[in-house]
Amino acid sequence: MIIPALETARLRLRGHSPADLGPFLAMWQEPAFYQFLGGKALPEEEVWTKILRHAGSWYLCGHGFWAVEEKATGQFIGAVGFGEWQRLIEPPLKGWPEAGWVLAPHAHGRGLAAEAVQAAVAWADAHLVQPRTVCLIDCDNAPSLRLAAKCGYQEFCRTLYKGLPVVLLERLAGG
């Protein structure tokens, strides 16, 4: 499967490449980046596995995560997309594409995450068979919860995931 490329006014969403490992690893070393993503830095091996998982999801599920780069600089600044992570969580999320987004701290506060997520959900509305997508966000991650609401996601449950309190949200196509 060819991973579709998306463009917005300031961003290019594309398939991951091996060159993304360095900047993605650097992000995973910044506490401001990982504070709501398990609360710890990740070693190179685990970051590489994330890149492989992002790419592989396209081939197994027909959707996945894009690498996000700024058009003006060509710099990799994060990832956005949909996965099926087979999480052990109640209620289960299996069978529903799970939206996710992560951007480097230096890219925060400029509307880039909203631009990327809105492009991804527009793609989902046009291409996913499932009319519902879901997302899981740390209860304390107010910026991400605001972004989810801005993109049409609504809370349907609060639960624990790996012992941490999370909010589960859903969005129906066109929502």
C-alpha cells in the first residue's frame, strides 16, 4: 500500500522514513514531550519500534500514522494518524481506529497540531470504512483534550490504562 501524502498550508503529512529516527528520538528525551505519554523517556530501540508500528499499520489496517513535517523547513516535528493498538482496556477500543497525535514541544502553541489533526480526520472521513474513531488522552493533558474537542471528539468514558487515569473520546465521521 502506498501511504497517502497530505498537505496543509504549513505542513506535509507523509509516510515515515529512517531519517525520522533522530528527531523523533530527540523528542522522546524531552520531559515536556513525554509527560503525558507514559511519563518517561524512550530509548532508541523503542522509538524505532514506534516508527515501524506507524508504518506497518498502513499495510495491516489500511490506515496509520503520518510523519508531520513543516513545509517551510522540511523539519520532522511529530506524528499524527490512526492506529489499532489492541489495548487491554475497559471499555475495549478494539475494532475502532484510534486517533493520536504528538508534536515536538518547540512546535506547540502555533496551531500546528490542530492543522495536522484536522487534515487527518478529514482523510478519515473520506477513506475509513468505520464511521467512528476513538482516542485516549491522559486526564491531565488539557491541551490535547482541547484539541480533541476542537476536532469533534467527545468524551464517552473515564477509565484507567496501565494504572493511569485516561479519558476515552469518540468522533463520528463528519463530526
